[in-house]
Amino acid sequence: MEPMIRPQAIIDYCLAPLDLNPMSAAAEETRRRLEHVIKTFQMRLPQPVAVDFSAMPTLVINEAAHGYE
């Protein structure tokens, strides 16, 4: 996987598991807010930071530990 710099690519990747209806008002507002956060963060940096999700460690959720069996 290539590292991502574009806010829209980062947002698409992060929201993909939720399988949101892209035409819903909630999905549009979520994307708008996330894009604002990412762009604001990137503007404060001397250069854009690439996000490499392939280097992210796997997160295992133990549902039994939370009572969601």
C-alpha cells in the first residue's frame, strides 16, 4: 500500500469499514469535518505528512473482555 497524503484518500480509507451511504447527510458531514481537521493539521506542518496504513500494527479487539460475545 502506498502512503497517503491527500485528505480525501485518507478519509476514504478510514471510513470504508463503516460502509456508510455516501449520499446520507451524516456521511457528508463526517467527511466535511474530517477533511477540515486533516487540512488544518497539514497546513501547520512544514510539509504534508504521508500516512502509511500498511505500517500500522494490527489491532485485535477482544469482544469477550467487553461482554459483547
